[in-house]
Amino acid sequence: MDRGPWQVIAPDDGKRDWVVGSDDFEHDVWLYVTGDFADDDQRRQYCEWLAATLNSATTTSVKAEPVK
């Protein structure tokens, strides 16, 4: 499992999507967040919720088996 920490990465040039990314250098995961949002503020809030949820999951005792 990716250890994070997960963070929100806002588009810096208006061309890239919002991203929830991990600083776990073993995986370097970026989750691109697209969809029907009212505006960028709603998309940012969703990304912040997703990052917080992923960060809280890495502090629990959940042990995931690797996908085969």
C-alpha cells in the first residue's frame, strides 16, 4: 500500500487536471481528478477530501493484499 502523504496538486497552467498525488517514492502515484464539478473550488474541495481520506487510511491497521 502507498504510504503517502497524499496531497492536492493544483493545475499551474490551466491545462493540467487537478491531481491527488503521493510522496511515497516507491510508487509515485498521481490520481487525476476529472468529472462534473460546479467550479474549481468544488473540485479542490473534493481533492482535499480524497487526500485526507487516503492519508487517514494509511494510519490505520488495514493490510491490503497485493493485486495479482
